[in-house]
Amino acid sequence: MKRKVWLLTAAALWIISAAALGGCSAYHKIEEETSGPKVEVVESQTEQEEGPTLAPNPGEPETVPSLEVEEEDTFNPEIILATDVHYFAKELTDFGQAYQTMAEQGDGKLALYVWEITDAFLDEVVERKPQTLILSGDLTLEGERGSHEALASKLERVKEAGIQVLVIPGNHDINNPKAAAYKGSDAIPAVQTTPDDFREIYGEFGYQDAISCDPNSLSYMAETPDGTWLLMLDSCQYENGNKVGGMIRTETYSWMEEILDQAWYEERNVIAVAHHNLLDESRIYEKDCTIEHSDELERFLDDWDVELFLSGHLHVQHYRTSENHDIDEIVTGALTTSPCPYGVLNYKGPGDFTYHTEKVDVSSWAEKKDNPDTNLQNFEEYADDSCRTYSTATPRRILSNIPFPKRKRKKWRNCMH
């Protein structure tokens, strides 16, 4: 903020000096350049070339050119947010015991139906036709290159429907040693995804049309059809091994300062998007969910009037306002965890936005597709049951590895019933 006040003061002094010297008015030049897009007015030609005057044929009605303008499709300013899809390519599994075990002992993801959830969700996106779809990381199960390629292929039809699609990576997506194929009873190492692979696979979903790309990470600045700028931040750590927690690189701050300076000069509204959380959204997973040195990032964004931060990673829905700075954070729950939510944002400017969640209607999708799977036909009930099973099984599994005395272990078991 201090930088901006200094710039305004310097600009004012420069204008006054120019006026005092009696030279060209710099003020008028700036006004012309920033007053908005120039519209070329084309006047209709009223004079006709000389020639014979033709009287209308009384036997035929006079044809008058239609002055009606064909109505364009109504613009939908919505931005749809989805995160933690954890997509997995079908080609990487035979749906045998290894995959079943992985799905049942996971972190609550509905991995057995990730394909149907994703297809149903993308159908809803195409039907709503928002201006932009944002996928904020953890696009794949464990960063398998084949899974990234399969998801990118599915996103093609969203783009073909005239919807802007923007993605950023999550901690599962790049250089992940857990990338695997599941065949029979075995988990077999699969081809991992490098940062260059990610940029190539998702080139048409943010990187190719970006206003600017950070040369030191997979961060970039994008512009929505209505002119809002989206600061898509790569908060992942994958250079020296794959880490769960998030961090913004020192070099990325230099890039951010340059592009946010441009945004401020052009009077653009900016929304920040990352996979990891800016604020301490969880008391349990505070270390690995909140971006390292988040106070510095929070202060930096506040200085540049970035007042809205969108994230995921937590797998549950959450909203929080900073206690120290003028910034709000919305955490969207995981798409493939019950109740399969996605966010709908209507943004008009700083402090002027609405956000609500929708649930992917998998059951209706299954009905349209004539899918006989009873779990899909009653998906909300299935998802809730799966969530309850995970919620009770996980604490038991954790407690079983803690060296409690037998008497206390029995008391803990009783508490779980």
C-alpha cells in the first residue's frame, strides 16, 4: 500500500510540474490511454450512387432490411471452482484387489466412482456455461502422467463449449513417487509427471493464453472473459522430493510484484488462487495445509489490494477472514469426497461477491445414462455411508498403532461405538 501511495504522490507532482512549464498536458494523454477501450463508430451510408430510380412493383411487397440484431447467448459471469478431483486413468487399473484396497483405505475419497463423479460434474459445468472453470490442484490420484492426460482430454469438451478452463497443480500432481498402476493384487510404479509435463499437458488450460507466466514455477496470471485477473499460484514443493505442505518461492514474489504492478496500473481486480491454504483453516492439519510463511504472503497480497483468496487441499468446505489484513479466504471441499461439492462464485469487485456450493447430482446423471449401478442411482446415500465408514475406521486404524496399555485401548474402542 505504501508503494502505491508513493506512486500516486510522484505522479501528482509530475503532472503539476508539467502544467507549470506550459508544455503538453501529460494528464490528458494518460486519460486517453486509460479511459477504456476505443469503440469505432461506423456510420451508415445514406447517399446512393446516381442511377435510375426504380418504383416498387405493386404486385410484390416491398422488402425492408431487418434492423434487428441477432441476440447473443446470455453471458454468465459465474466462476465455478472445483478442487481435489484426484482423477485416475482407467487404463492404469484392472479394478482388482490392489485398487479396491487402495480405495477402501484411502482418505475418504470416493475413488471407486471418480470417473462417474467427474463426468457428472463436467456435464453440469457445460450445462451451466459459466465464464470460467477453475481446478485448483490435486487433479490426479498420485500424479500419474496417464491420469493427467486422461483428465486433460475430458476438459477439452468444456473448452469446446466456450468455457475458459484454468488449472494449477496440487501436492499430489508432480514428481510424486507414489504414482502407481494397480493390477491384480499389486501396485506397480507408474510414470510420474514433471513440471514441464504438467505445463505441456495443460497448456491450453491456462498457460498458453496467460498474461504472464512465472519462469520459476507453474504460477501464471490469467484474465477471465469479464476482465478479472486471476493470480494462479503454484504453491507446491516438488524440486527436492514431493512434499505435502505448500510454499511460495522467493523468486515468485519478484514475478508477482511485477505482474501485480501492471494489474494496479490497469485498475484490474485480482483474485488469488492456490492449492494450499493462506490462513490457518484447520487446527488438526495446520502444518501441512497452511502455506509456509503465510504471514508474508498475506501481507504482500494485502499491499496489492488482493482481497480474495481461493484454495482447496483441506478436502472440507471452509471460509475465514484474516484477523490482520483485509483478505477473505474460501476453501472449496474436495470434489470426490462426500458430498461432492463445487463452488459457484459471482465476483463484481473487492468485497462485492457471492459464493455458494452445489453438490454434483450423480444420481440424476446415472439415470440419464441408464446406468444400472444401484450405488450410482442412490449416490448421495452411498457417499454418506462411505463417509461414515471412513470416519470410524480411520481413528481405529490410527489408535491401533499407538502403544496404549490394553486397559486404555479398550476404553478407546468403546468410545468409537
